[in-house]
Amino acid sequence: MVSRTAPAFLLAAASVALSACESFVLDPPALAQIEADSEDVVDAREIVVLADTRAQAADLTRKANGAGYRVRTRDDLSSLGLIQVVLEIPASRSGVQAIRELEGLTPGVTAGVNHAYRPQANQNARHYAPAAMDWPSMGCRAQRPVGVIDSSVMTEGARVHMRSFADSLSPDNEHGSAVVALLRDPALASDTELYVAAVIEELPDGGTAAGVDALVRAIAWLLSEDVRVVNMSLAGPYNKILDRALQRATDRGALIVAAAGNDGPDAPPRYPAALNDVIAVTAFDAAQRVYADAVRGPHIDIAAPGVDVFIDHQGGVYRSGTSFAAPFVALYFATNTDMPADIRDARQALTNASTDLGAPGRDPVFGVGALKADDLC
């Protein structure tokens, strides 16, 4: 195993070598960005740890208990080949100290704080999206299911399966319901089967977000259900737990599509979109101008409609945000006859199915350009 880490307090794991585990290479941002995001967590007293084997997890648990930590949850994520342990940090330690201590107790584990990931939506209005992408007028038939990692949803049934991974599920299901309605729009796709992982919970400060531990459990569930196209209209800080888990998921055939984030053009990259193994989607409007609040950077892969997008939900609503651009790209892969073999093939497929926008060639605003689906089905 090779692990490349930044010299940062939240990335305290050194490179390790274990013959029984799958390799991973962490892709952290600059130290200043990690420090800036250090308090953006769902619970400051929680630490999340990933282990490759049950023996590792048992060793970690035993030593952590002896050091004053208390196990809150333990999940055997067999579809990822990982065990996730969530621990309560003793009052005498900070999150930084806990990371260093736990990774020192059991070589090979990865520890990180429980960062928060929030829906990337705003409310706003127009009906232009299908035409902007030259989407086939009768829609396309879905070839494979789509996973949705988001809030809970209003609609469940034979083609919408939901499972909760939040400790205190948020009653606000508007965001997830709108994303699901877009993915089920018959003008875009028919017979779309959705697996919804509800991860958004209420935080003590009154806000809502998903913890990284819930995201990892959700990813493992989707893989166990053989769902290979996953939409994540959420964004937050870099987290090495999420980095490692998504690398494992993509190694096992998953294609992760994520919203670039709505923190503005001067904001640092948001995650998971900025990870190497994830397709990062930004948003444009009816005039093909970039969404004013969209995050920019060299990690942006492609652009899709995401400003004043009409969604057939609760009588018809209009929404703006990179949250609503990502589902178009997820549907592109779900309705395509051929599933890309890996992330490189997926990016090449998007390059072939795009029209350049902005500066010539790939750029940090639009990526390879606007998604075009005229030859999709």
C-alpha cells in the first residue's frame, strides 16, 4: 500500500505497507485549505477510522478503548473491503491529536474527523435544460440503476428504494426529492431505477449535513446492491476517509458523479467533486453562462444545465445550483448502452459528448464544455 499525504494535522497518516490490503493514494489539497475546513464537522467529538481487516479493526478498538476512546458504531463494509469504526474522542484530546494517536496505535488504519457535506442548491426559473443538451426528444431508456446519496425523499416505490444512514434523519427532504424527480423525468429517461441513500441529518446548530461516516456506509450499500452510477449532489471539505473509500469504490467499478459546489468562483475546491476518481460537474444557465456561485478549478470535468432548471416535482419547481447539474451527467451514464470501464474512459466519453464553452479547450470554469446527448440513444 502506498499512501501520499500532505504535511498537515488532519492528514497525519504516514505511508504504510500491508500485503493483505488494496492500495490507495490520498489526494489532499494544500495545508491552508485543510486548516480552513477543520471545524466544518457534524460532531467535533467524533473520529472516523477505516481498517482493511477485522484483525486491524479489533486491534484498533482494543487499544482505543484502553486509551479512553468509546466506540459509537462499527460497520463491516464488505462491498468495499473495509471496516469503519466511529469513536468518541476523550475530552482531553482534540481531533488532531486523536488522528495522530489512533493511526499510531494500529499501523495501516486511516483516521479522520467527521466532516460535514451539504446539499448544493438554491431556489430560482426556466425550462431549457433538455434542449440545451440536445437530449433526445422522447427520452432514453435507463440501462442501469442510479444511486443517489442525498436527503430522504418523498417518493418510494417499486423503482425507488431508500435506506437511511443518518443518526437523526432530517425531516427536510426537499433537496433529495428534487434530485430524484429530475432523475425520473420521463423527458430524459424511462424505467430509471433509483437507490436512495438518505444521509442528511439535523445538526445541533440547526443546520443539516451528512457526516463522512454516513457517506461511506451509503457507498458500501450501493455497491452491495450492484449500483455502479452514483450521484452525489453534496459538497464539503477534503476528508481522507472519504478519499480512501471512494477510491475503493471506483476500483470496484463505481462511477461517482458529484456537484462542484456553490461556494463561489473564489472558493477552494469542494469535495468529493475535486477527488481524482470523481466526475466534477458545474452548472450553466440558458445562455450558457456559468452559474455565478459555482466553484471553479482545474478539477472541473464538464458543465450541464443548473440555473433555473425546471423540475417536475410538487406541481413544478425551478431550482439552481450545481446539485441539479450533476444528475444530467449521472443520467447520461445510466442511459448509455456502454458503461465506461474506469474513470479515464468516463472522462473521455464526456469529452466526446461535449461542446466547448469558455476558453478554448478544457478550462477551470466549464471543464471540457457543455454536455451534449444528441447521439445518446
